Amino acid sequence: MNWTQAGFEVLGQHVLWIDLAGNAGALATVWLAIRRTIWTWPVQFASSVLLLVASLQAHITGNALKQAMFGALAVYGWVRWVRGTRNGETLPVRPGTLRERLVLIAVMVAATGLVAWFFTATGWSWAPWPDAYIFVGSAIATYAQGRALIDFWWIWVAVDLVGVPLAFTSGLYVSAVVYGIFFVMVLLGVRAWRQQYDNRRLEVATA
């Protein structure tokens, strides 16, 4: 057994160490995002590499592509947040405008259909529609996070609702449990970012 298949048994199921380590990094990424720290992005990059390998081992092509995309978007988000926190300023989070929200929804619907068609045509995924939905939703959520839009938390809620059952049926039990933990952390993130936005508005109004 090579290092990518190394793991341990839990209730008769083989748990990959790389899946465990990658998801621990993913959880850390969410916690760091709640705190709006720049370390969110390098940690996300590292966890994406580990989960990319785990997904390839489980033959979940859509999830593997998602992790590769996360690596690229981590670089994008890192650059955006560095610019937004220059001179020691707090990251200026905000809700998306109506136009931004409509564009994100339209892109998510259209891109999910296109990616699902691609997965079906190539046979890259045994569950093309949920795989495509998670792939596209994750991309849009991470993009919106890079732009410091509070709405990105709600997109993650929608992704988690599909991600949990898909991970279980794919044998990535650690990922499934982590998706459930994500759901709780995402709700905490919405509250934290909204509070920070409201406090900044109050400071401006009373200045």
C-alpha cells in the first residue's frame, strides 16, 4: 500500500489519512474565514492538494477537479484579501448587490447544467448532476468569498446539503462528517460577517 492509500479502520471502513488531514485543513480554513484572516488562503491551498489526492483515490473526478479549482481560487482570494487589508485595515465584508446575486445564481444554474452534461458524456463521474452542482457551487462560493461577499456563506449551505449524502455514498466518510460540521460553522460565519458589516456601517454613520 502506498502513502496515498494509508489509513486506519473505523467500524469496518477504511479511512484515508490524506482525507482526514485534508478535511482538518478544510475545517481550519472555515474557522480562519470566520475570523477574516489572510491565513485562510494558504491553508485552503494546502488542504486542497491533500483532498485532490484523496478524491482521485476514490475515483470522484468532479471532486478532484473541484480541489484543483480550489487551489487556483485560493491564489485569487489571497491576492484580493491582501489588497483589501492593506495598512492593517479590517477586511471590508459586505452583502452582494441584487445584480451580483442574480449573476451568481444564473452562472450557477447554467454552469451546473454544462458540467453535468460534460460528466455524463465523458463518464468521469458516477453521479454527474450532484457532482456538477457541488463543483460549480464550490467555485462560486469561493469566488464570492474572495470578493468578501457575505452571500458566499449561504452558497456553502446549499452545497453542503448535497455534499453530505454524496460523500457518504462515495466512501469518503471523513468528508461526509466534515460537511456536516461545515454546515454549523457556515451558520456561525454568516452571523460573524454580518455583525462585522453592521458594526462598520454604524461606525461610518456615527463618524
